[in-house]
Amino acid sequence: MIKSLYARIVLTFLASVAAGITIVYFVANGLFTKELNETLQSSATAFSRDLVRIYETLPFDEADALVSQMNQLPFYYVRIYDETGLLRSYLPPNGPPIAAVTPEQVRQVVGGEMYRNVPQSPDQFVIGLPFQTARGTHALFAQPIYPTSSLLAKWILTILAYSFAAGSIFLLIAAPFLVRPLKKLTKATKRLAEGNFDVKLDIKQQDELGTLARSFEDMARELNQLERMRRDFVSNVSHEVQSPLTSISGYAKALQTIDLPDRERKRYLDIIIAESDRVSKMGDKLLKLALLESQPHPLQTAAFKLDEQIRRVIVACQPQWSAKNIRFELDLPAVTLTADQDQISQVWTNLLGNSIKFSPEGGTIAVSIEQGAKDVTVRIADTGIGIAPEDQKRIFERFFKADRSRNRRQSGSGLGLAIVKQIVSLHHGGIRVESEPGKGTTVVVTLPQPPPHA
């Protein structure tokens, strides 16, 4: 099997051209042979009649002299007979074999009849015409020797052969330009396999190869971005896990001290338990995020009261906001939403948890619902520390923490908003953040509202 694309292109072209030449030859030969033969026979008949008129009009010797000077004569075999035999013949040196004329055919024409044969080969056509002179009745036989169907076939083959040769030379020159982009793609594929995603093919073609090259570059960029995300993910997970594991290891070693007071021992155990819970919760969130990102992810949709769900989540968070004397302002009209109830509840739990966590003592959190014709909008606004503009685009990334200095004192893995973003996306909704540092943060969640019959 031929492995080179260049060789396959050349051989495919040559095979296609050869097949095309064969088909064209037979089609042209079949279409034009009959028409050409009829044209040649008609021309030969007309030329023979012209000769007959010359011999009938002029004396025999003068007619001979005139006929011998005719420009058309080299394209015919011309023979003149009388009752006794052959009188004159004009036989050019080149041409097909001379068709035989029998004495019976001569007698037939001398007797006043026209003769036309039915030849096996078109170039053996002969026409015989009688004519009268002062010397008596004569018979003129003419056989055309100018282009016949065999010569036409030769012309067709010659033209097609030259076309085949010219096309082959052109393809041999052009094929490398066709194969060059594929060679670039092959090299780029090897670089991708080696882990080098910085690929630029620089292919400007606008055809299918150009489209393939641009798609390949887009794929390389996507893979490069995914690789950066993978490295960041591994780094973040290692960092987030290392901190509690260090605390657990350190306090576990401290517990080995024999004369450690009971009060200190209890405090160390509480820290170990808290850090263990932190690692466990991080693992649960990573698993949940992985499940949400798996495709396809089934949604257990059902109709439920959205306003009642948000109230239940607020009540469930009471220990957290009561400890900070946070006040809630609610504008929750009755709204029915069709969605995955458990997942949407997780959205409000994460968002309200963040608002409570970053709100100051005695702060306010406002929650409102606005129902539109095609969607439902939920706003959760707090009076917390706010988010810097450069961080607002990244807060939905895994492990990203906007206020890093504050987060050192706040528990959290940076996965909550990533989970929220994924849940909202699965519901074909949208989420955005409006915030200014020191002036609080407003999270706006928009969920599609299907018609009542859905």
C-alpha cells in the first residue's frame, strides 16, 4: 500500500486522466465517425460530379489537363475507364490502399448506372459515375483519401496524449504545494503529542485544508488552556489539601506529648477534627463538581415554589447569620419554577453562605425575585467587602479566592461559586456579579421559566 500522500495524489490523478481519456476517445469516436463518413462520402460524390461535368464539357485532352491541375486532386484516387479498360488514373503516392474496381463494376457504370460500394472500412469508399464524350461512354471512379475516421481517432489520441502529459507535469509541480499543509499538520500533531501546545501553522489557504489548519490551531489553543487549567487545578488542590494536612500532622504530633494539659489536648483535637472536616468537604465539593461537569448530566426537574425554597435555605443558615446579627430584607413574591430542586437549593445555599461569610457584623442581605415573561431573576445583595473589578471575571473559577488576605481567616475551598456556575449553566441560565470594593456585592441569577404546559 502506498503510504505517501504525494504519490497517492499523483497516481490518482494519472489514473483519473487515463480513464477520462479512454472514455472521451470512445465517446468522440462513436459520436463523430458516422457523421464524418457521411460528410466525406458526400464530398467525394460532389467532387466526382464536378469531374464528370468537366469531361462532358471540354474535349478529353483539355479536360485531362484541367483535372490534373486541380488542388483537390491529391486527396482522391481518380480512375477513368472505357469499354476496353483503364484510360487514365490519378494516384497520389500517400494514402490508404486503393480499393479494387472489378470489370463488372466498370461495365455497370459504362452502361449508365452510378456505383457506390458499402465498404468494410470508411477509407475504402468508392463512387463510380458515367459520362459521355466524343469518344463514347466512360466510367469515372473516385476514392477519397483525405481525413477519415481512423485519422480522426489518431488526432483525438494525439490531443489527449499531449493533454495527459501536460496535466501530469503540472500536477507534479503543484502536488507539493497541496501536500505541504498536511506535512505541517503532521509535525504539529507530533508536537502536541510531546506536550507542546504552542502551535502556529501559518497556513493562509481558504480551502478545506485552510479550514482544517485553523480548526487545528483552535484545538491546540483549547488544549493549551486545558493544560494550564489542569496544572492550576493540581497546584490548587495540592495547596488546599496541604494546609489542613500540615495542621493535622502538627497537632497530632503535639498530642504525643505526655504532660500535655487536658485543656490543650482538647483544643488540639478540635483543630484536627475541624481540619479533617475541611478536607472531607473539599473532597465532596470536588466530586460534586466533577459529576456536574460530566456529560450528559441528567436533571431531575420538577415544579416547586421558588420563594419557599429560598426561605427554607435562609432558615437553615440561621446559626451563621444570627451569630453576626445580620438582617435580611426579603422581596419574595410567589413564583413557581420548573428545575432540579436539589441543585437549585445548592445554588442559594452557596450564594447566601458567601454573603453571610463576607458581610460585617450587623450587615444586611437583600434577596428578591423578579418574574419575567421567559425567565426568573433572583438577586442576592450584601453589604460586605465587595470584589475588585479584576477579580470579578475569575470568581467562578475553581479554587479562586478574590480577597486572599481575608480568606486566610475564612474557611472555604474556592469551589462553591464554580459549583453554582455549573448548576446554572446546566439549567441554561446565567449568572453575573455586580460589585465594588467596600460597597458590597450583588449576585444576579437568571433561570429560564418554561411555559405552564411544559
